[in-house]
Amino acid sequence: MSVKTFNRGVYLPHYKEYSEEKAITTIALPSEVVIPLSQHIGAPCKAVVSVGDKVKTGQKIGDSDAFVSAPVFSSVDGTVTAIEPRPGFTGNDVESVVIEVAEKQEEPSWSERDISKMSGEEIKQAVRDAGIVGMGGAAFPTSVKLSPPKPIDVLIINACECEPFLTCDHRVIVEMTEALVLGSKLIAKVVDAPRIIFGIESNKPDGIEALKAQVGDEEGLEIIELDVKYPQGSEKQLIKATTDREVPPGKLPLEVGVVVQNVGTAVAAYEACRFGKPLYERVLTVTGDAAANPGNVKVPIGTTIGHIIEQCGGFKDGKEPGKVVLGGPMTGFAQTRLDIPVVKGTSGILLFSEEMLVKTEHMPCVRCARCVDHCPMYLYPNSISSNAERGFYDKAAEWGAMDCFECGICVYVCPSNRPIVQLVRDTKKAQAAK
Ligand code: SF4
Ligand code: SF4
């Protein structure tokens, strides 16, 4: 069977071999969790607990009345010791609930529901109540995406995991296949989509087999094998590859009758509907050439990356890594400290040795046009960056900076190591401030 794909993009080394065959494990609890009240796109939550309160695993600790928001939950049994700004993964301080973890933890108890009897509205409410957000990294509140103002005829489940190194979605596909397919059907019911496509890159043959076995020949469910090319999992490229539909610039997938959800989000939707379980833990990948024991772990939200690294065996040969990144290597955030907590959208902790890092100075543009040839959004990254560099943000926006989804390909292919994504971010910030 031939694999499908989109135009442009790049073939990157996968580096999945560090952890793709490592089954999901758990770690010992930390002594403290730090749970940011804003872990999503949209309005931050306000704390609904106070310092000194005893909290239980799965108890709501923050919420907001805003439509675009998602509540947050305690990931442990413990006592609230502070509600204060703490450093987050983007480098900014975020108002957070700090919880001292109780020595004795009780197993949370959930009441099981018959999901076949749930209406679309009940499913959507369960997803909202559980605080589910896009778990591929974007962290957009899922209940908002499940209220499309236009008819939807296709739900695409993003099973690509196209960033190098990351393997947590792969493991979820292989180990939680039934929950993934049932969760996908629940989401399709909400948006009334008669067709579900699982778009999966061909470097996950066991994932493809697991999905095929689960789906069988059920009508309306398809598995589409995709080329292993970056950014295959980004929404517009995934829609093009699987349905041949083009989302117009500046528009959302719903314009072409599509909703896209990540595999982790579908599993979380299933757990929310079936058990009423809120999103207070997630699977992520700890990997890289500087990781002593790469693998995939399920961790409570709010656990610091330092604790997770230590529980996974620490740094390889005890040597400090040259770089720590939260998320994937192309779109993730470099970290300078290890007391940063994992949030709902954290897909990986990457540890890179000094040797693995290519360090070159930022040089002037040599007009090679490689960035233009590879940009999957058909933008002119050279013109965007040269204008933004001189503070001409309006001009940079005219060249399409606002349509850039920061995939990082232009930076990857640029021989002058131009800081193009940073200049795009500067442009977006300047435009938002207007
Ligand atoms: S301009 Fe934006 S969308 Fe295009 S390659 Fe660069 S980061 Fe990706
Ligand atoms: S790849 Fe780099 S050097 Fe080449 S045109 Fe683009 S910005 Fe300029």
C-alpha cells in the first residue's frame, strides 16, 4: 500500500529507537506537585481551594467561567501549601497551586457509565468537566473544538507523532488501542461526523496493526498510512494528506468540514466519559542521548521535570546534558532549570549531550531560498525574518508571519542558522500588542 503525504516539509532523522519499544511505566510520587492554573490556550483558571486545604486526587482545584478555558485538578492526595506564581515551561511565572503530597495515597474511585447511552451534549460536558485539552502540545480546550459552528463530516485522529524522539503517542496507540478507538467514536458522536480517519505514519507498524485489529471492518472507520515526514502531524498537512482538502490561510479545519484530535486526547475523552476521570496525569517520553534510561512514563501533572528525570535513572553517565527541552525537538521549549512542572500538553522531556548540539552563530541570510522551498505553509521565511529583524513587524506580517505555525523547518534547513521562529514570535507579539 502506498503511503500518503503533503507537499514540502522535510525528512528528519527519527531517533525514535531510544524509546519506541519501551512500554509505559509509572514513577514514585514526588514530595510536592506544582499545578499551574493556566495550562491551556484561553482564560486562566482561578483557584477554588485555599492554602491549608486537604485535596484528593482528581479534585478540582481551579476553574473559570470563560468559554475558552479548562479546569485543573489535583494529581495527588495532599495539602495545599501555597498559591503563588511559579516558573512555567515558557519562561514566564504562572499562578500555581502547590501541593505537599500526603504519605498515604488512596486509590481514586470512579463510577462507571454506559457510554453507549451518552448523548453528544453529555459527552461534551464530560470532556469540559474533565479539563481535557489537546494533548499533542497545543493545549487548546477540547470542549471548544467540539462545538464547531459548521457541519463536520470527518474526524481525523492524529496518530502521526511526527517530531523526532517522541514515542508516547506510539505507546498509547499500541497499549491503549481500545480506549483510543472508543474515545474517537465518542468525539465523532459529538460533532456528528460519520467518518473517522486514523492518520498514522508508517514507522509505527505495530500501531497500525493494533488499530487494524481493533477497528476490523467497521463502517466509517479508516486507517490511513502516512509518509514519515515532518510536519505530517500538523493539522493542515494532516488534512491535506488524508482527505486532499486544503484549509485556506488563516482559517480553521472546520472550514473544510474537519475536526482533528490527538490520540492522547481521544483516550482522555474515553476515560472522562466512561469513568468520570479528570485529566490529572499523562504519558510522556523521557529520551535523548543524555538520558540514562529513555522510556515512556505516566506522570501526575505538576511533577517537576527534575523528579521525573531522576526517577528515570538520571543523566547518562551522570553527566549534565547540554540541553533540556520540553516537548519535541522542533517545537519544544529549551529549559534552564529542572523545577519546571509537567502540564497537560507536555509530550516529552528531551536530554541532549553537548556533542549532539550543533552550535553555530546566527549569520546573515545568503538568499539560498531553502526555507522557501521547504515551508509547508508556502510562506517566505526569509522575508518574514529579515523584516522582523529590523523591527518592520507589519511588513513581516504581510509576508505571512501570522500563518506560520512555528514548525521550525526553516530554521532546520537554513545554512545561516537564522533565528526565524524567534522572529516570527516577535512579530506575533508585536501584532497582538497593537
Ligand atoms: S515559516 Fe513557519 S511554517 Fe514555514 S517553515 Fe518556518 S516555522 Fe514552519
Ligand atoms: S534558508 Fe536561511 S539563508 Fe537561505 S534564504 Fe532562508 S533565511 Fe536566507
